[in-house]
Amino acid sequence: MLKNLNETVEWLKARIPAETKIGIILGTGLGDLANNIKDKKEISYEEIPHFPVSTVEGHSGKLIVGTLGGKPILAMQGRFHYYEGYCMQDVTYPIRVMQFLGISHLFVSNAAGGMNRSLEVGDIMLIEDHINLFPEHPLRGRNLPEFGVRFPDMSEPYDKKLRKLAIEIAHKNNIKLQYGVYVGTQGPTFETPAEYTYFHIIGGDAVGMSTVPEVIVARHAGIKVLAFSIITDLGVTGRVETVSHEEVLKAAKIAQPKMAFIMEEVIKQL
Ligand code: HPA
């Protein structure tokens, strides 16, 4: 893995400005943020040595290099989901690449089902914490000291200062921002009514099929994280309706300009 990683990183170093410290993962239906990136250069995942290739609809699978909010950034349009069949090492491979490229801040977005009664479709939820319900841990196995410590601290998975900044920006610009705990599950089924209720009872406000593995690896790597869920459907007890991927994409599209604005402003003020 280390040999592959070094080859990926060496290949990318020749194509990415050395000052790039900000990484972004654009979630399902949230790729439009890429339109705000200036001086863009796109690198398709297929071109990158040892990089996994994404398959799901709504993910085009490319790295976008450029500037956002005046800062050099590296954005992933399309991520690798566990439900697609990738192992956890592949799901989190791009985060290791970011670590070795010297990325210090990671911005993550996803689409999620809202379980807290105060959430509505189209809301943006700032992720304050998460519950890892994936059946496999991304750090399982031998720990390489180059990656991080054996038993990483998880007391602040989502950076407090970044969250404060995001809240201030949303408030100043009259953008409704919700807060809550994200439950990460393997999918690919959406939840049954009883599962939504269960995830809410154990402390979750929204549920989705991504983010948690990437955030765990980012924290292992010492990368600071800020993450947002776009609430695309509701799993509120007694109000569960049918969910489709199309509806998720539609709701994500409506909310994404507001999330993109917050992200860009946070990056500007870093
Ligand atoms: N459950 C799981 N993942 C999701 C959902 C959901 O309701 N909505 C969008 N991604």
C-alpha cells in the first residue's frame, strides 16, 4: 500500500501546486460547487496511478485542482462508497493521498436522511459528531506509523473552530443551518421505518452511506475536518415516505448553492 501511495502522490505532486492545503469531497448531487472553482484543472480518476474508480450515478469521478475563496484546493468529485464493493482501504485511499500531499483541512459534503423532527428536506446540517455503524473499520489491521497512532483520539472529529466559523457565516448571511449527529451506515438500502427510529434513539439526527470512514482516516492523519449533510429525505418516526436516488439528487441540487457559499466563505477566512 505504501509503495502504491507514494507512486500516486509523486504523480499528483507534478500536477498540483505544492501550497495546496485544502481538500474537498463533493457528495452525491453536490458537484455544482465545482463551478465556483477558478483556474480549474481536471484529472479523471482513471488517469491517476493506483486510484480507485467510482461507479455510482451522480458521481463523475475526477479530481479538480484550482482555487476557491482565493486558496488553492483539491476537490474530489465522486467518492468511493463501501456499498459499491470497495474495501475500506480503497474507500479512504484518497484521504491517505491527501495526507501525503500535505493537506491540512478537509471539507466534506453528503446527502442524508433526516431523523430529527426539526429537520426538513433541503436543510443543511452541520455535522457535529458521528456514529460509526459501518461493519468494517477503516483502521483495522496493522498500523503504519507514517499514517498515525494506533489508537486515535476521536473527541473532536469535526473541528470546533471550523464549525464556529461556519455557524457565524451562515448566521451573518441569513442561511438556515441545522446541527446534529450523522450516522454512517453501509447501505445500499435506505432505512426501514424501524431502522430510522433506532438510529434516532441511539443519538443520530441524520443518516447516510458515506463520510464516516473518510473522516476517521482524516483524523488519524491529523487533518482538520468540516462536514455538512444536505437533508434529502425524512426518516422521522411516523412520517417515513418512499425514497429514491432521484429524489435525493433533486433535493441536494436545491440546497447546494447555500452549502457551497458557506464552504467558500470558511475557506476564504482560513
Ligand atoms: N438513508 C441513508 N442514506 C441516505 C439517505 C437516507 O435516508 N438519504 C440520502 N442518503
